[in-house]
Amino acid sequence: MNILEMNHIKKKFDEKTVLKDISLSVKEGEVVSIIGPSGSGKSTLLRCATFLERADDGDISYCGEEVVKSQTGIAIYPEKKIIREAQQNFGLVFQNFNLFPHYSVLKNITDAPICNQKRAKYEVFKEARELLKKVGLEDKENAYPCELSGGQQQRVAIARALALKPKMLFFDEPTSALDPEITAGILRVMKGLAEEKMTMVVVTHEIEFAKAVSDRVVFMDGGVIVEEGTPEEVIDAPKNQRTQEFLKKLGI
């Protein structure tokens, strides 16, 4: 089953076309990495998928339920209630963590499941502590974000996203603000999620990570999908010259 389907997505900012007729689907249990140079439209595609940006045209469906529909060249969005329901399907991990600074680690993780999903406090706190153990921060539940390193904050952000029990996770350059040593710890957590068959879409510059964990790699440039396929096809033996040039610049 496809968790996500995006068809013929287009997006402009003023006169600049950022996404030019992009279609992307993600199956349950699949890990899709989106790579490409800065300004290629990767993050904008992710923001359209998660309704943080409105596409100008195209269709978006989650789990077979159409949310956004194209009509006469314009993307038609439903009422906010329908968007909020669609957002229950996914969690989103940003590159700049986006934790609430005045909340403890535990409250950052438990607030949305309790307040938005109306789940039992006992159950949510139990699961939150299990998630903190999963990301290696079981001793930090009472700490505040300002007391944590960047890598620790990002692991809390991953735990917070998982606490909502999403069907899939989106990662937008989750290691771009971190130094290499800390990056390795975040990538280990994400690799563990991939091994558990968590459905993930990862916008990343970490090509070796994309190669190691992805079922499919998508290379974007200039607002289009230039090439997609298995890591072996796209990273090890790219057919498109633009993909070859991009990887060569990275020394791959």
C-alpha cells in the first residue's frame, strides 16, 4: 500500500518555479532518500507533502485518501479539519529541532499525544520513556532543551515525532546543523528505525547514509526528479549526466 502519493506537484515563489510537475509515491515500510544540490526543490517538496506549503497544482493522498485535488490547473485544499486529520499520518523532524524551550524533554514528547490525541497520560508517559531509551536519552527526561547538545535535541525531536504513532516520518536535513561526530549518532538512530521498517522520507546530503539504508533514492535538480531508483542504480551507477556530475563533486 502507498502511504503517500503526490502527482504532478507544481510550486512557484513569485516568478521562480521551484517544483515543475513532480510525482512521488512512498510505499509502507519503504525508506526514500531525496538528494540533490541546494535549491533543487527538495525541502519545498517535503513541505508541500506535509502541508507546510500549499502546492499551486497537483494531487496529494495519504493511505488512499485524497486530500488535495487538482482542478483546472489549481490545487484545491480542503477545510483545516481534513488537513489536520491527514497530518496524523506522519511525523516531521526538522533540521533545527523546533523543541519547546520552556518544556522539559518529557513534556516536549508527551504534550501532543495527551493534548491533541487525547490519549491516556499513563500510557503516553510509559511510551515516552521507552522512546527516550530507544534514542539513548533515558537519563534526560527532566532536562530542558538549553541543557542538551544539538545531537541530543535532535534525538528528542525524533522521539517526539515517534510519540504520535505516525505511519511515516519525514526528515528535512536532520544532520545539517550538527558536527560529524554527533551526526553519526543521529544516523544510527535513523538506521535503527529503517531496520524496524519505519516508512521514511529523508531529505539529506548524507550520501553514504542514503546508500546504506534506502530502498529508493531520488535525485532532484532544478525542480524536477532527474533520476530515481535503488541506491545501486542512482549512487553507484547513475545514468543521467547531471547525477554523475553531482556525485563527482562530492567525491563519490
